[in-house]
Amino acid sequence: MDMNLKTRILTLSAGLVLVASLTACDQIRRLAGRPTSVEIQEIRERIARDKAREQEIADSIRLAVAAAEKAKADSVAACDSFARMPGYLRTPERVRGIRSGNVDHRFYVAVGAFKSPENAQRLASRFDAEIYKPAVVFTGSGLNVVLVVPTDKVQDAFKAFMMVKQNPLCPKEAWVLVNDSNWNVK
């Protein structure tokens, strides 16, 4: 045989062996019970998706912790602000006759107290119902207290108090009703 032909046959044989070995690799893997290249790629993609999901969860936890820390700091700041304003916080017990069961939220801004229910209702109607959410609560001591801006968060109560104090309808004697037995209000 010609040397050039031998080289060609050897090159062609080596190419065929190479092609056969590349395609047979997955077949050999399958026979050995090992994952094929397609399955390996799927596993890699699943691992990448799982890592991305874990990162999303970690990021959302970090954001939630940061939001909780901010809310705590805001609450502490509001408490400190209220502490610098003695006499502006009152519990239902201190307002003789308001039963904590008569109010649904932890905080309210009290803008007036009247013997006459009509006068209390008149003041309540002057506050925008959508913004201030006014309510009149009758006390056992015979007063009708006008409460506005119900909230359950101390920082919102402080903001509401400051907002209400700027309203021309608000008397200078406005105060915050604290409907929470955990508060030590003097």
C-alpha cells in the first residue's frame, strides 16, 4: 500500500474512533449507571437556580431585618419624643371612665372632651373622616371624648399627634390616649 493511503486510512480511523468515543461516552455512562452529559447539564442548571433562589431568600431576610431595625429605631425615637412631652400621654385608667374595651387601637389623639354629646359630635364632624377617622367615646365620668387618627404603632401615633396639633381645629389641650397596659404612663 501506498504510504499516503495508509496515512489517510489511519487519520480516518482515528477520526472515526474519536467520533465513536464522543458519542459512546454517554452510552457508556448510561450503562455504568452514571448521569449523561445532558443530565449533568440539567443538574448544573438546577444547582444554579437553587443558588439564585437561596440568594433571593437571603436578600429578602436582610431587607426584612433592616426594616424591623428601622421600625424599632422609629419606635424608640417616638417614645423618646413622647417622653419629652410630659402630660401628653394618658391611659384609659387615667381618663376615668374610658374602658379599654371601648377603643380598638393602641393609640388615639384626643382632641376634645365634652359633657354634651352634641358638642362632641359637632367637633368630630369637623375633622375629615377619611384622614382623621374621628370617633366619640363616652366615659363613665360623663364626658364624651373626641378621638382621632387611631393607630397601633407608636411612631404613627407621634406623627399623628404632631399632624393634629398643626390643625387649626385642634385645641392646645390635645393629648394621646395610650390603650396599652404595657406602657408605664405617669
